[in-house]
Amino acid sequence: MNKTIKVRIAPSPTGDPHVGTAYVALFNLAFARRHGGKFILRIEDTDRARSTVDSEKMIYDSLRWLNLQWDEGPDIGGPNGPYRQSERSELYRKHAEQLMASGAAYRCFCTPARLDELRKKLQASGASQRHYDGLCRNLSESEARAKSEGGAASVVRLKVPSEGETGYTDFVRGDVSFQNTLLDDQVLLKSDGFPTYHLANVVDDHLMGVTHVMRAEEWISSTPKHLLLYSAFGWEPPRFAHLPLLRNSDKSKISKRKNPTSLKWYEEQGYLPEALLNFLALMGFSMPDGVDIFGFDKLVEHFDFSRINTTGPVFDLEKLNWLNGEYIRKLKADELVNRLSAHMGRFGGKVDLLSALSPATRATVSGLFAPRIARLAEFPEMAAFIFTDALTYDHSLLVPKKCSRELIAAGLREAEKVFESPDALADHKRAEDRLREIAGAVGLKAGDFFMALRVAVTGRTASPPLLDTMAVLGAEKTRNRIAAAVQALGRA
RNA sequence: GCCCCCAUCGUCUAGUGGCCUAGGAUGCAAGAUUCUCAGUCUUGAGACCGGGGUUCAAAUCCCCGUGGGGGUACCA
């Protein structure tokens, strides 16, 4: 009789929603789905100074944006709530008392100053032993009561065995063990009555029925503390798996100084959620067949701890950009329009430029730019010339290198005539042929002439194919722009 | 300082003792396509941290170095 698998992520609502949270959530969710288990979202807001409701809301928003849906959480409830630690204080206090009653924990009255001193002394000596000397361990009940009643501040500490070792088998790393003598008597309850991470975490995971704890590598050295706590309570601990830590290019733990870490940023830049998820999956995980592009369902299908790496992957935006471009190019025409429209409506100028166009033209324009952008946010800037009526020309661009201004002007004037007919662009090939004829007649190389036309029509030297672009604008606008360019040349 | 984790192309990785002359992807370079840019296609350069073992055989197992990272809080 197997217990239902239950996993969780437990972000702290401090600051922007972190890409590392999404990373860990992704693998937790994949594992849960793989085994028909449940995925819990728990908010760890025991740090009262830094936690904010705004930050909590952004966590929901970002995870939803990524479609990392949880089965239980503060916002949707569940059988083992509340799922916000600030609402569970009483629970932690009771459990700490239970530990004191059983003799597994004790009240400690040592001041931060004394602790500091102990730490410094030990560091200086270079010895390998625990920092806290356990002074208050031996306080009698009456002594402790006297101090308490005298108004002395206290914390609750766990009695960590002074011999033996605590170990476990990590699903991704194998056996890991620590000497108990090196582990400090952990603070369980702070002097403000709030639990530390360790206590809250263990109590919650147990009470919520968490069977597998999948978290980042930075928690490895906390694991023995947690194991000791489970044992102090007489509880069966969950199984642990420590995921590699995302890194900056200098291999240090990913940080916002050196990398964009806010999920909001990725959304604003126009990374597709499915592309970001795919990229995150690539960080430390690989498919049996080696493919790089795969969706969440494929990750679920092939998820296995043996396919997770132990080495911390460097977070490389270049590869994300490539991957995102691949996803953009794979989008169906109407879906691409939807994504671009939604993105423009939400970010940047908050104006959906595409809405000014006919449905058919929207699809055409989107399709023209899809292979040219890596992020949705690049579109409004790159396609701006489509939507504006006032282009400004740079003469040096209008006249390609080694071309004479006169010839260009003459060519443009001829081209202008071509677009006097409303259906001049009905047939791209015919229109292109006519322009080539003009180039030849005026004495310009076709390439140079097309470049001049491109600048005249778009104001820039890089654009989608000229005739496609002109067709989107229509004959009239095309002609007007060419005329404007001729004028601009005249003024030069 | 002490404890723990880790180590294959610049980067993400495949590799679980012989299929390895180390594979793929990205990035880079070159070429093709071409009205520019992008895309697409083709080609190229590019790695087993070092030293000892074990073995007929080691990128793969063991040990020692070295390097990197994380932890060492009344943060999480």
C-alpha cells in the first residue's frame, strides 16, 4: 500500500517571484504528475520583516503564467490548511512545547552577544566542533522558570545528539551523512515566538503529508537538522532529493545582480511560458533521446531522478533566446497574433498595434516578423514602421554606398509611378520585375535600388522582404513613402 | 577556519568499464539560398581538471591533490 505521493514548493514572499522557484516547482510538479501525486504550494512567511502580500500575489501570478498549477495552496485551500505559515503559529508553538516536554528540546537564554563571541572564538581556534556550547542544556526546570519569570528572553533549541552521525540517501546524489557533533543545537522557536524555517518546515511537511522533498542544493546541509527533528517527533521523514543550483556565469548561486531572476521580467520580455519551462527543464535534466525541445508532458513522461544532474548549470540567456525563437516560429498564425496582441496590450506602450489591422493583415505581419524576433517584446520596436505614418529618413542610408544621389532619386521617382495603380502589388513577382527594370533603366544595381526602396519604405536597412512589406502597407502608403523619401533626398 | 556537495567543448549536456577517433544542442566561424536582416541548409574549430591506483581494458570504479559551489544565523 503506497502512500499517495505528495510534494511541495515553499517559497518565501519576499521580493519578486524568483526563477529558481519556478525551476524547483517545475520538477516537483513533473514528479507529482508522473506518479499521480499531489503538488502543494505553501507560503513561508515566517520572516515577518521581509514578507509582503504583494510578493505573495506575484508568486501566484507568475506560477499561473507558467501553468505550474498546484493542487493545494493558500488561495485554493486543501485538506491540510492553512497553507500560509503565518496562520499556523499556534501549531509550531505547540510542537515546540511537545519537544520540550519530551526532553528533546530546551529553553535557551543565551544572548546574541554571547553566541557571537562563541562563534568567533571557535572560528579563530580552527577546531571542528559545534558553535553553541550547550550552556542552557543543563539548566534545571526551576532555573529556567526563574529566568523566564525574571523577564529574560529565550529561544527553544533542539537537543542534537553529541555523537553518531545523521545521514540519508539523496535521490539525486546518493548517500550523504553528517557528524552530529558538528551540528549545533538548532533554534526552533525564535524569541519573538515565531518558528525558524527548520521547525515550520518539518512540522508542515509532516502534517501536510509530504512524501518527497525536492528542493535546491543549498538545503543539503540543513537536511540532517530536519532528519533529527523528524526523529525527535517520532515521525517518519520524507525522502529527499536536492536539485542543482542555478548559477551565474561565474558559477556562483544565481543572483539578480548578475542575471534577471524575476519571473516578471521574463514575462515582460516576451518569453513564452512553455519556452521558459523547456529551458528550465534543460538545466540539469536531459531527455533519453537527447532532444532539446520538449514540452511539459514529455518531461512528465520521462521524469526520473537518475536523469537529473548533480552539477549546477550556468543560466545562459543566449540559449533561452534561441529556444524562445524556436517556440515563436512554431506558433500557428492566429496563435502568434494572439500572443503578440496580448503582450503588447499588457506591456510596453500597452497598445495592441495589431488591432489597427485587418485580421488577415495581422497574421501576415506577424508571420513576417516571427523568424526575426527571439522575444515578443522585440516586435513593436522592429515592426514600428508598419504602424507609423511619419518616417524620418537618414540620407546616408537612403543612398547606398557607391551610389549617386541623383540616380537613386531618379529610380525612386520612377518607382513612385509604379504604385500609382492600387493593384500594383497584386502580384509580387510582377511588381518586383518592374522595379528591377527600373533599376536597369536608371543604371543602378538591383540590390542597391532595393536597399534604397527599403529605406524609403521602412526607414531602416533591415526588414522583411521588400515586396512582402510593401504589400502589407498597400500601394498608396508605399507610394507616399517613396515620395517622401524623394523629397527628403531633394532637401539634402 | 570547519562541514557538505560537485568537476566532459565558452555554455547546456549524452555517456553507468570495451560500441569513444568522446555524440547532440547552443554560441562562434565559413559557405549556400537571397533585395537587406532574420530564418533555413551544409561544413568547420571546440572538452573528459591533475596525479596515482584497480583492470586485459577507465571519461566511466577507488584514493590523493587542485578547482568551483553551498552551508556554517533568533534569513529562508
